[in-house]
Amino acid sequence: MQASVVAMWHDFNAANSDSQRDSALAIPAWHFCDNPVDACECARLVLLGLKRATALSFRELELAQQPIPQVNDLNIVTDWAGVAQCVIQTTRVQQVRFGDVGEELAKLEGEGDGSRAHWLARSLARALTGGKRIGLTFSEY
């Protein structure tokens, strides 16, 4: 684990000492996407305040034995190299079928032009690539 992640987690907990969080707990740190260009771009968009949501595949979480995010979860977003960029907090979790994602989520994702059409095209490409890599098939519904 990068020293920057440990330092950011320590600094975050020190600045938020009123919380009941145990700063010795495992540090939840990860990067967006499955390639360096997109991972670093998404981290940059978070830092700019443009990316305020993300969409995850529940099936991929299940296969990776990762829990479904919960409201108030804290995570450290890193760049592709694992260098800490920021701490984020989950404020809402919704389960939505791919084809039912609306304009609001597309805009909150902050990528491209913020349109649903862009989100669908980009997310479909990512889903097909990611699914193929781990042996999943894909359906919009």
C-alpha cells in the first residue's frame, strides 16, 4: 500500500476526530476503471468536483467478493499507480438496471459531456470489456 494512502487516511481521521471511526481499520483505497488513462482522468474529475457518482456492476462485486457500498462508507480514491488523491463518502446507493440509468446519474458521473447517451456508450464499452475479461456476458436488462 502506498505511503500516501496511509498518510491521507491518518490526516483524514485526525481532522475528523469527532467521528467514532477506528483509524486502525483497513484502509479502503482503490482507483476507478481498469486502465491508467481512465483511472487518472476519473480521479482528476473527482478532485475538480465534476465526478460525484459512479456505477458499479453488482455481479463484478460479487465475483470479487467485495461488499456492496453502503451509505457513509469512506474510501480513498487513488490514481492508477495507487497514489492517494482524495477521501470520498458514499451518500446514496441505488440498484438500477443498466438500461434504466437516467440523465441524473449520467450527469453526476461527470464524464464526457455528461449526457445519458455518452454514459450509455462509454459504460457499455467498459461493461463488455470488463465482462469479457472475467467471463461474464452482458445484458442491458
